[in-house]
Amino acid sequence: MSQCDELTDAEQPETSGPREIAANCDSGRNETGQNIVQVENLTKQYGDFTALDACHLEVARGEVFGLLGPNGAGKTTLIRLMLGFLHPTSGRCLVDGFDPIVDGVGLRERVAYLPGDARLPRHMRGGGVLKFFAEMHPAGNLERSLEVADRLELQTRRRVGFMSTGMRQKLALSVVLGLATPLLILDEPTANLDPTIRAAVLDLVVAARGAGRTVIFSSHVLSEIEETCDRVAFLRHGKLSHELTMTDLFQRHRITARKPDAVIQVPEQFKGVVTLNASNEGQSGHLQIDTAGDLAPLLAWVDSLGLHQIRIEPLGLRAVYDAVHSGNTPVSGSPVGAPSQAVDHSARAGK
């Protein structure tokens, strides 16, 4: 199946129209309540290779949910399983109440999907592509697609074959963002775009959330995830390694300062939320304190240390990503960079 097929799988000709098929399958639809996506122990194996390993995931309605992980971590495999393009080895998932194995067509009426390398008909002009998909998909809206294209500064009269890579990305975005579906799945949506257009795409994602739609956003640009997402999940070697709410992320800070001569001990009440690192390089060593949670209770203790040249900065998603990627998975409320043996996995399992 080509990437063009993935973008338009809901529009393939059938003996009955997609709306009729969906109506006939409604009796088998399972409501998912506040979660639009429910993934349970989803596994995909290719022989001895496990692309996705017992993944459990929930995406709430109306949120922007980020997927992070290096190439080959399993992000695209997870998305394709959710849409029914792949069949799982074990486990199951529901997307807006639809099981992709039972009724993939009905499911894909509810989803607008931008693959990582969308392929569009090269012989058609941009405007013709927008019209084609708007008429093909039950949730299509040509006027809306043209509005998105205009916002992204796309020249719709040019043929796809003569478009640059960035222009083709704008065209694919105009197709997908023009569909009035409750769920948007965007795989690297800002690839090959200049900073101004990237900002416009992020604004459109935020606007979609404001309209009550759900967005699953996969990106390697961590600043985009920080700016748009409500929650983020980290995949590593096919496993869901860590989940994080952005409100928890913004509570993480790093304090750096000149290290005093006295030995510093972390008070007992702060040992679960503070990591202390000291460097003796150069004539004057430096102290680094990583914190998780509310910074206010720590300030009196920090002030009592007699530090000089203090700098306090948000720790950011990069530090969490690096910790997860190295296999040193932090948990909510624990400082990034804490020794992996100190992580209480039972606390996370009991959430």
C-alpha cells in the first residue's frame, strides 16, 4: 500500500458507500467514553523482530497528544496499527469506538491522517488535489482546505510534479487539515517547512484542539511538542517507556551555581525531588541541582547554601528525552537524571 493509499484509504471504492458501511457496522461499535483512543497490549512482530511490544495507551478526547522517540522506536507502527493498515500480532485498540480490524473503513471516516512521507498525484495541480480529496472523503471540505492552503502560502495552481518538497508538504497538510474529522494524526507535519510556516501549522493544531478535536502529533522537534501538546508518550525499542503531562514538565528546573567549600547534604524531605551533582573542574567548582515539582518549597533551602552566581532555568523536554533514550526513565515527581535503580516502577504501575 502506498503512502497515498494511507492518506486516502477511507475513500477507496466499495460496493456500498463508506457512510452505508459505517451505518451497517454501528451495532458493533464500542463507545470509548472520554478516551478517543484506547490501546491495550498492542504488539506487532515480524518474525523474531518486535516492532511494538505490549503497548498500552490512552488518548483523551480534545487533547493534543505527542509521540516521541528515535527512528525505529515504533511510532509509525503504532499509528498504522491504530488505523488498520497493519494487523497486530496480539492486543487490540479502539479508535473513536471502532476496532480497525472489524471496521477499518468506518474508523478512517473519523480520522484525518498525514503520513511521514505523503505521496500525491504528480500530474495534478494543487487545487485539483484539494478538490479530489474534498469530494472523496465524507468529511471533506474544499473551502476549508483552500483556507488552510492560503494560510500556508501554497500556490495551488502549480502541478505537484513541479512543487518543491516543502510545497508538497503544505499541500498534504491542506488536504488533511481540511477534513472535519474528530481525530487528526500528524506524523512529522512540519518537516521541510520554513519557520514561519511551521508556526502557522502549530497554530492550526492548537485551533483544532480549541474546536474540540483530538490531535496525535509525532515530531522530532521537541520545541513543537512543548508548545502544542498536553501529554506526551516516549517510545523506545518498541516499548512505551514513559508518559508525561506538560504541566509536570514545566515544574522541572535546573539550578546551577558556584559550589561552596562546605559539603552539601540534601534534606530528607527533598530527596525524592532533588538530584545533586557537583563538578570540581577548574579553580572553582560548580553545583547543579535538578528539581521536580513545585520549586517554591526548595527556595529557602537553596538560599541557605550560600551559593554564588545562581542561575535557574526550566529543564525542558530535551532532558527528559535524553534520559528516556538512554534507558534512564524518569517518573512523574522524580528528578530527571535520577539513578535508574532508584525509580519506583510500582508507583507508576499503580497509577
